[in-house]
Amino acid sequence: MGNRIYPIGIQNFEKIRKEGYVYVDKTALMYKLVKSGSYYFLSRPRRFGKSLLISTLEAYFEAKRDLFEGLAVDALEKDWVKRPVLHLDLNIGKYDTPDSLDKILDSSLSKWEELYGTGVAESTLALRFAGVVERAYEQSGERVAILIDEYDKPLLQAIGNEELQREFCNTLKPFYGVLKTMDGCIKFALLTGVTKFGKVSVFSDLNNLNDISMDEPFISICGITEKEIHLNFEEDLHELAAAQKMTYQEVCNELKVCYDGYHFTENTDGIYNPFSLLNTFFKMKFGNYWFETGTPTYLVELLKRNHYNLERMAHEETDADVLNCIYGDNEPIPVIFQSGYLTIKGYDKRFGLYRLGFPNREVEEGFIRFLMPFYTRFNQLEAPFEIQKFVREIEMGQPNAFFKRLQSFFADTPYELVKDLELHYQNVLFIVFKLVGFYTQAEYHTSEGRVDLVVKTADYIYVMEFKLEGTAEEALQQIEEKQYALPFEADPRKLFKIGVNFSNKTRNIEKWVVE
């Protein structure tokens, strides 16, 4: 690792530059952003460098040129103009009551008012904000830069609580509206967040904001490209290879599989998750670093509330309007995409449709593991051991033991979880076989109210058919009639054909037949 220090969890540009942390130079893109417009919105998943971008812009607008020595912007910028910067960070609060947001906004406004004074009759948060912007411009003679980090944190924390979300919207809408009403006093404004709340929400009046989240020129303004890895971390790649007893090429491939794959628009190179990448180089081993720092409970609540078929996640299709904007908490896919758990995998230009999927192994495995306690009776600690047992039984050719264990996954399921029994069966099967598939080869398909599955191990091939309110014998018969096993007849591995039936009455597997 040498003397290199990695800015893990450090989002302050000045600290990174002064204390010698590794910095991937994004200042050319930052300069392009500043010079090509005034009002921007950028959506990126958490831990993707949004706060560092805001901090870099803050140092730039404060004309701290010494911090940029040797970086791209140092050669590009000829006029370093110092201007007032109003930096609001909503990442720091816990938003569980209506006044929790008011207190955070009041705290920032009070600090700005100490610098620029207060105005008569500025009785609301929005009026105080407008007054600060106006006085900052008048007193300095320079238009103001406004930087708002994680603008949507209160709204995300209130998903599922319509009344609280409405309260936050009513507060933020006029507050952010200042960006439009005070245009003459503002040089530049950037709002960052995970999601874009639309319709009657905070963005309905902010039609002067340019959303660059899916704009190709700014795709890599947060995150790290493959080119940047080789430019900034070439030594680290060789050290990681030595530490993991892998070849240089194997390490590059593993990094790609684990952490690459984010596509924020169509036909662009993949972006690597910077948080996981830096942690890998710091610890000199691979891990689920990004996923372990967050618990996307609100996403799972959305999936369950919308009776979402989890199998769709691997090949969801939608258009740009849906991806770009979420309307409260009605539809889970935009939130899951914007939060970084799904990404763009393909694009149909003719119909304007995006095909979504998991960006990489870290996200896919982490998310599926996280889902298990919400759909089964096993908690986060028990789940990995259950999956390990499933895999061993499959690998040892023990289908009966496997299905007895699978029965336990459906046992004692709370009634509220299984209002849609067929969907519940499909979702549990999807989670189990997706997790088993990380250690074996598993192909899972659903269509027309049935499920068929193929699992392959070194010694065995399993072809399974699942029925609901039919019979296990009918399921086995369908394997024969549809010739599901035909592609594997010549394979030297032992072949199991298995018919399975679910019962609505017992809410469990009623019977299975193995041939």
C-alpha cells in the first residue's frame, strides 16, 4: 500500500488536498459544468462522491486556487473570482417529525444571517433564505453560489408516511423556489440527491433546473471510470494482485465484476463505485463495502406495498420519464434505479425503452441477501447459514433434504405477507434460488402462473417445475410434455426431474415428486 492514503468517508476537498489523500481529478468536468449553465440537479446513489463534488465547487467559488494546483482546472480557469457560497447539507439530520427539517434549515439560515444580516418581516424560512441571497449579493458585489447536498434526504426518510412527506414538501417547495425567484442574485446552483421527486412535489416550480443525471457529458462527474483506475491506481492493482495471489488481469476482471457496471444513460462506459473501490485498495481484499454501509429498508417496503414480482428486477423495462422522476412513493422502480440497486443494461432506441438490471455482483448479492428476512421467517444472521445448507444439499444430490428445508422457508409466514399467495411463493423461490445461484448455476423462469427452474452443479442437474393448487404429478408431467430436460439428456451429470405443488390451504409446499 506504500504511503498512499485513501479518502474513505472523507468528503471535504480541502482536507483531501492539504493532507495528501488520493484524489481522482474531476475538476475539468466541474469547470465545464460551471461554464455551461447556472442551475443544475444531479442524482447519484449514496457514497458516489456527490458531497465531494459539492465541496470541490465550494472551494472553487471561494477562489482557493492553491488547492487546485496541478489539477485540470488550474490551467483552464483564468479568472478566480471569490463569491459568496451558501452550502446547505441535509445529510446530517434525522427527519422523523415535521419540525426536524425546520430546525436544520433554521440552523443554516442563522449562520448565514450572522454573516449577511437579517431583514425586516422575514418571518418564513423561504423569506429568510431569499433575504440572505439578496444581501450576500449586495454586500459582496458578486452573484451567489448555492450548493445543496442531499436535498431529498427528508423526503426519502418519510417514504411510507404520507402526512410527514407532505409536511416536508410544503416546507421545501417554497424554500427551493428561492432559486428561481432570486435569479438575478445567483451565479450558480447545484442540488444533489439520490432521487428526483416530481409532480406536485418540490420540483414542480423549479423548471429552471437542468437535470444532468442522465446527460452523457457529465456521466463520470461522480464515480470512477476504468481509465481513471489505470491512471490513478496502477500500483494498487499490482499490490492487490499480489495480496490476493491473483494475476493482474484476474484482479482487473474481479474489480469489474464486483464494482463496475453503473450506467446512468445508454451506450456509455461503465462507472465503478468509488467507495467500494477505495475500500478494496485500502484493505487489499474484495468485499461488499458499499452495500454494508446502508440498509435500504424503505426500498423493500416499497416493493412489498406495491406487490412487486422480484423476478422482474433482473429484466425490468421502462422509459426515461419514469427513470428521471418519482412521484411520492407510488412506484418502486425509479427509486430503486436512482438509489443504485438497478442500472441501465440496454436501450431500445425505437421505442425509447430502457432495460434495467443489477449493476454488479456486490449489489445483486447484497440486495437479494437483504431481502430474505422481509420475505421469510429467517433473520439477517440465520439467512447465510440456511443458504449454505441449501447449496450443500444441492451439491450432494439430496433433493428431499433440500425441499424439506424449503418448506421451512414458507412456514410461519405472517398473514399480512401472503395476501397474494402466488406472488409470495414466486418471490421466496426467486430469493432462495438467486442466492443458491451465486454458488451454483441456476436459471429461474416464471410465466403464466408457473415457475420452472434449472440448477446445475459439478455432479448433478435439477430440472424443477412448480405448481400452485395443482399436483406434484402434474408438474412432473409438464417437465416431460414440454421437454424441459431434453437439453441435458446427453450430459454425464446425474439428472433429477422434480415436480412440486404449493397449497393455498397450508400456505406451503404440499408435495414434491422426484424422478
